[in-house]
Amino acid sequence: MSTTTLKLPDALKSRIAQAADYSGITPHAFMVEALKAQTELAERRREFVEAAIQAREEVVQYGLVYDADEVFSYIQALLEGKQAERPAPTQL
């Protein structure tokens, strides 16, 4: 494990100490958890954007899309236990 030094404004350091105390953990553990959570959030955001870009490229390449209302109606029918016809893609 490596050591990293953070220079924190006094007000933020105090808030972290209070939040950590309230959570029943040390300020160090609180900061590690916060950094981990923010890192995971950034990674999920990056994956989401990459998937969106890939989906856009597929639409541009193939020109096939689904009507959102038809998809939502299909899913709703399935959730209600009804038989439903799967929506078909349409060409742009």
C-alpha cells in the first residue's frame, strides 16, 4: 500500500472528521471510502458513455432503431403477465 498526502482546507477537514465520527469510522477510512466511491462512479460513467457511443455507431452503421413507446408497451405487457409481440426494429 502506498501513502498519499492530501492538503485539505481546515473547514473540509473538520467536516470529514465530523462525518467520520457520525459514521463510526476514522477520518482516514472515511476518505478512503469516499475516494473509492468516486472512482467507481467515474468508472461507471466512463463505461456508460462508451456504451452510448458504441450504440450510436451501430445505429449509424445499420440504421436500425426501436420505437420507445412500442418497447415500453411490450415490457409493461410482460410485467403484467400478458402475451405481447416483440417490437421490430425499423430502418432510419
